[in-house]
Amino acid sequence: MSEHVLIVGTGREFPALVRAARTAAETTVMCRVEYVHKLREAGGNARVLALREHAPDAEWIALAAAVHAQHPFTRIATVGERDQDRCAAIGAALGLSTHRPETVALVHDKNLMRQRLAEAGVDTTAHVRAADEQAVRAFLRAHGGPCVVKPVAGAGSAGVTLVRTEDEVAAAWQRATGEHEGIGITETGVIVEEFLSGEQYSVEAFSEAGEHLVLSVTRKFSDPVGFVELGHVAPAPLDDLQRKEITEYVTAVLDALGVGFGPTHTEIVLGSAGPRVIETHLRVGGDEIPELTRDVTGIDLADCTVRQTLGESVLPGIRTALAEPREPLASAIWFAAPAGSGVLAEVSGVEQARAVAGVQHVQVLAKPGARVAGLASSESRLAAVRAHADTAQAAVAAAQEGVGRLEFLLRSRVFEGETV
């Protein structure tokens, strides 16, 4: 039987990868109107359905059902965070296997996630959903500082602030409730959490039929105020006991949230009390973490996702790849985040960065004309350098040296009466 896969969200190159992986496979894409331009090889799809951002779930379901009646879908998939809830709702309505709506809700809503993990006895991080600034102040009085104030939904460290005293609450509240790229529903509110002290890691895992397999643990380096990620290195320099503890903990998190299949990216802190979750995602990590994972394990997460989407069992192959002997290698990425403000006029030093021993890739992330005004989120970073070395420390040092050779020319300009 030929496959007809409904992909919710553009998936960028994912629909083309699905068609390339299976002869005669067809794809239909449903996405928001404003994201149609991000779809690669759009003409290769059987159809592309575009809806306005605030179209209700019922409209998404009705359009999918209309196509399904004429050209039945055999499978459904989504690979990004945005509109995973729509994918789950369509799957439930049409009887197509995908993440359950409950699981998506638990993963997207950080308050619901913490409630479920507490009920399961997996994680007891103190938290509260705050309706106003006074609730944040009350949390500080009850639990002491510092605490973290952030949007209930979102990613990329957008709107996140470390708060030490009540004097900092007003600014943190304004930041968390503002408009941020990738957070389309600001009315979902603000969550306040106890600050988790320790080193940060992300855990890249793949699940199948409710079984979870950790592929790699990545060490994360973040800005200490807004927690914007400045760099990553894989594999993280952990001893066997730490790696076992992290693996067992993340497996328990995924079980508690009802994750059944696919890639996950779970961010944790490893402190004196053991691992504690920051957040998890039903997708691969950003910041080229899949590339770091492939560098050190040989496993292509995108290929695994495509093959699983088409009904193949992938965990046996992942296990085989992980068991194969490999030369010691660490892969790191570091981001450029200049402290100045202004309008980006020019980036230079790219060839000098590429000349650093071990550097594999240099990418300029911002175009001339971009406004630069501090490290507000992941979107604020201007360039990235990826490097290889024998050890994690050496790989990070090479990536940092590459970033250090880049130069950014900023020009002053007036924005709406504000000079930067």
C-alpha cells in the first residue's frame, strides 16, 4: 500500500525527506499561512493547506477530514513544536497514531508538566502559576530566592529571567508577559520556579512503543541571567554513575508524561540533589545539537524520525550504532553574542574563524540591518562556530576561539525615538 503522510506544520525539508525515503510516498502539508514560505520543495507535495494563525482546532480537523475522505492518510507527523497540539487533535479525530493530546499539553505547558511529575514522584521542584506580580513576590517570600520567572509556554529562553529580590519582580514580569518569537499565546500565563543550582545538560533520546533510549547527553552553557544558551558540547564529560543517574531520571520523566515515540530533547540541571528537569520537548534539539549527536554517535536523528514516521522500527538500529566502537571525539558549538547595541552593518573574520584547528563550520546567523540589543533570547545570537577535538574541553576551546576571531560592526540608529 502506498503511503500518504499528513505533515502538520511546514516541517521545512521533512516532507521531501519522507518522499525520498519511500518510493511513491505522498505528502500533504497543513501549516499556518505565515509559514508556507519555509516549506522546502513545496511543489512536491500532493497539496499544501494553509490556515490563519488563530484558526480553531475544529477548522484544522475539518480540512484534514475533507482530504482524508478523498485521499486517505495512512500516517500523520509533525517535527516542530508549533502546532503539535493541532497534529494531536487531528490524529485523535481521524484515528491516526501520533502523540496523545494530553501528552502534548503536558509537554507544552510547563506548569502542567511540573504538576504531573510531582504527582508521579519524579520531580518536586517548587513552582507556581502566577496570575500577577504579587504572586511572584509571595513565592519569593515563601521559598526564598533566587527564582526563575518565565512564560508557561515557549522555547529558546524567550522571556526568562532570574529573580533574586522583590525589586526585580516588575521587570521580570514584563519580560515574561511580553511578545516573543515562537510564543503565540501570551495569555497562557507565567510560571515561577525555584532556581535549580548545578550544571546544565540536555538529553537526546528516541522512543518507540513507549520504550526510551538515550543517545547522547550534551553539556550546556547558558547566560546566568536570562539562561540563553551560549554553547554546547557532546558527549558531556560525565562519569558512569552520573550518566546512569541522568538516563534513569529522564526515562522516568518521559514515562510520566506519556511519551510513546519519536525524538525528545530534555533539558535538566544536575545538582547536589541529583537531576531535575527544566523542560522537555517532543522534537530534536535546536542549536545544531542533532549535528553534535551525529558527530559523536553516528546516528542521524532526522533519518530515524523519517523512517519511524513511515512505520519502520528504529530502536534496534540505534542500539547497534551505539554499541559500535568509535574513536574518541567531542563536538562543540559556541555562539557569538556581542554586548553592544545598534544595527548590524558587517560581520568579518569568518575565514580566520574557519582557520582555527578543529573548526568544522562557521555560520553567520544575523543579516546586515538586524537590530542588536543584548541577549534577549536565542534569536539574539549573531553567529555560531562548531568544532571537533579529542576532549570536551578542547572542543569548546576551539569553538570559542573561532567565535573570538569574528568581528561585528554595529552602527547607531534611532528606533521609534530611542537611540541605540
